[in-house]
Amino acid sequence: MEQEKTTEALIRNTRIGDVYQVKQAIHQSELSIVYKARQTETGELKLIKEFFPQQLARRKADHLTVGCGPAFAEKFRELLCVFAQEAIILKKLSHPQIVGYTDYIEANGTAYLVTEFCRGLTLEHYLQQEDVTRAQPELLSIAGGVVGALKYVHDQGIIHRDVKPGNIMIDEGGGVKLIDFGSAIPYGNPGKQLIFTSSGYSPLEFYSETSRQEPVSDIYSLAATLYYIFAGKAPLDVRQRLFEDNLAAVRSYNHRRISAPFDKLIHWGLAMSPEKRCRSLGWFAMALRWESLLTAGKRRDRQL
């Protein structure tokens, strides 16, 4: 995983729950700090996500405990419940293409989610590597892995709500792992939802606390990710398409390397209205199999 500069991070060799030892901070978001760590007994590498909402929390003088002023205490507890929900959801999931749950610890005024350490690069960085051209069969295989992982998540009654290239890990062998379930919720849940969005990848319904959010919402994000894979750039953000929808065809960017029907399917998945959007991952699985057959046929023709 890529390392990023962080602030307020735990120092090297800090122990969490006498079970894990922090090696280095690798990422900081608005709500958490992520560390590469080692399980002290086995030596196995792990990923630890520490709940640390930047606008509410401060590290105390012991460089370990997390504190929060009385004015922010209620909001802190609310966000901590959301953080704990990620652990509850991940604990339910067991799939080779989904990051594996290890542990959840509440200590030091905060909480820590421990998962497997996924080696490799995010899909975003994987496709941005200089002087590397990814073959079409490789891209189709990655896309198929994402569809398979997402289907499993939906089958468990969960929507991910943040499918994007930055939340998909690619290992050295081209294997796929769907990561970061921090926005995930059981679908069909009544009541308000916290707003978490990613420009270019979130459907319009994710910009509302009270909208109906279902697997079809993830399908928008999946279609946006496929757009990125095959066009080389993210689609226009949904808010830019409200009054004039100028979303370009994928084939206009990739020299027609995908078929016209597959391009149309991606656009169907990117429909702004959930009622007009493709509602089945089966269409994408079938289209990817068809694209693989077409690609293999073209390769055979070139060899003749």
C-alpha cells in the first residue's frame, strides 16, 4: 500500500491492546488514521485503522490517548458508532476478493479496526503507472473481480457506498481486493444516513441524508469505476450532469477497445435516476464475459 504523510499519528512501535505493534502511518482521512502494523505473537503484517476524527479529536500528552472536548462529545460518539459499524459489517463478510476482518479494539479513548494487510497498489495508482500499458484481458479480469466482490456484498444485504479505484487493491498477480467499508450500510435501513461522497463515483442519491439507497446505488459507482478503467479518466461528477448531461462515450477515449454494447451498458449504469439505471450486476458479469471472448477472438485473428 502507498504511504502518505500524516499528522497526529501514533509513533513507531506503539502497542495496541498488547497484541499489535505500529510500524508506520500510511494514510490519514477526516475520520481515521491508517497504520501498517505487526501482530506481536505471529509477526504477521496487519492494517490498523484508528478512529480519529480530525475536526473533533486531539492526541493527549501521552501520544496515545485520544481526547475530545465536551462540546464535541455527542458528535464524537455518533461517528464512533459509524466506525464500529464497519467492523460489524466486515466481520460478517468472508470472500477472497474482500479485505479480511481480524479484530476490533476499544481503548485509549478511541477504537481500532484491524484487518489483513493487502499488498499491492490501489487500482487508481495501478493504472497510473508510467510506461506501463495494461492489456485488455488484464483490465477485463480486474473488472470481473470487482463485479464478483460487489455481488457477494449485495448478497449479504450490504451496500458498500464507496466503490471507486482508490478502494480497490491490485496485488502483484493482478488479484482484486475490495477495501474500505467505512461508508457501508445494510440496505433497506430506514432513517437518515451520513453523507459520504466521492467526486465522479457517487450517484445523486448519496448527496442526501434521506434518499433511498440500495444496491442500484453501488451499480452507479461500479459503472463509474469501469468508465475509469476503460476510458482512463473518471466520468463527470453527477452534479455537473444535472442540467446538461455531456457524459462522453467510453469509446471516444479508448480508441474503440470496448464494444458499443458494453459502452452503452456502462452509460446505463451511470443513469442519474435510480429508476432508469441498470439494476442487475448480472448484466455487467455477462458483458465482461462477452468482451473477453471478443478480445480473445481479435487476438487469434491477428495471429493468423
